[in-house]
Amino acid sequence: MSSYYARHCPFSHERCQHGASQRMFEKPRYIKNSRVRDDSRSTCRPPVVLFFSGGKDSFLSLALALKDSHTKVILLSTYDPAMGMNGIQQVPIFEIENFASMNELDLITVPISSNSLPYTDMVHLGLQLVPEGKVDALIFGDIHLEHIRRWREDEFSARLGYLCRFPLWRQDYSALIKLLRMACLEYKVNIVFCAIYDDDLREKLSPGMLYDDLAIQTIIESGKDMFGENGEFHTRVQLACSSV
């Protein structure tokens, strides 16, 4: 399996697409957490739906999206119903549900398994649960992997008609790190490593360690991508007061 499917469509197309029409499968859920029905975010324009894996890139995209006080932001997370885990960052789906609840963000959870419809069709089912009946745009945390962006645009824009936005695309890493630090302070979270795949980095970093300036310097000195864009590592958002 390519790193593309492992990181961004965690359940391969072969596994997602065959024979689903003859199976029973779990359906997506819409979890309402927003407290005030007439909030300004929900009245000005259709909401945006942000694909949230629980990792640093999707968290940073969320922090940027929330700066627009006139747009309602809904999270969407796919997960393996057998394991109860998000397939990208391997974050328990209940942790993503807790994060959404604490931040009063509505959440769409989309179960993906060998019994379900194809990945994109399952996500489309979830998007149809949006109470407003229309989605302004889908937001993704991709930074510079062209083939991943192209796949998203082919599947969600060309095939299904959704507008896709990529707020981190081709942004300077130093600027992104600064924004990430500010977002962590604002939302009282830390970014920690949840998996290290690169052999060189495994000797210096480990899951549970903070993705902080010292860790970033270690990554740079090892000649690796500081955002792990080549699959070197994965991160997750963690409440600043919690333990791994």
C-alpha cells in the first residue's frame, strides 16, 4: 500500500469498494455540540466541513478556520468501527468526539470498513447529514503533496461537486510552526508524537514526546521533513493537562 493510502485514505480502495451493495454497514453520525442555535457562525453562510484526523495539520487548519467568526465549522473524522480508531493518526474516535464537545464543534463521524461503501461515498453520506442542507466548502490540511490534493479534488470536487480548500498549501514552514504554537496556547493543547516511522528518528524520538522546538530541531538535523510530510512520523493533539 502506498503512503498515500496509508496516510490519507487509510482503507485502501480495494478494501473499500467491492461488494458493499450487498452488505449491511454502520452509517455516519452527526453529533451536535454547538450550544447556541442562533450563533453568528450559523446564520451568515453555509458551514464549512473540516476533515479532522486529530493530528497537527488538521488542528492548525481548524484554528485558522475558526478565525472567521461568520462561518460555522463542522468537523468530520473517519474511523475503523472495529478498532474505534481514526485510520490516519490512530487516535481513538472517542478522543476526537471529546475534543469536538469541549470546543462546541459539531462533528460528523464516518465509519469505514470492508463492509462499507467506498471511502468517498461514505464521506458523502456523512456530508448529507449537515443540518443546513448545504456545505460551503471542504477544508483539508494538506501542505505540499500534489498527488493527495489532486485525488481530493478529483473525488470531492470533480465527481461530487464540493469546493475544496487547502489553507496550509505551500505555506512557509516557519510561519506554520509559529501559528501552531499560538493555536496550542489558545486552545490549551499540546502536539505529541503518536508514531515514528523513520528509522533515524526512532533513535532520537518516541511516541508521547512533545512535538516542540527541540524535537523539530532534531528532525531538521536528521535531514527529515519537519512536518513529516513524507510519512516520517504522525502527531496528535493532546489536552495540555492530560497524559499520554
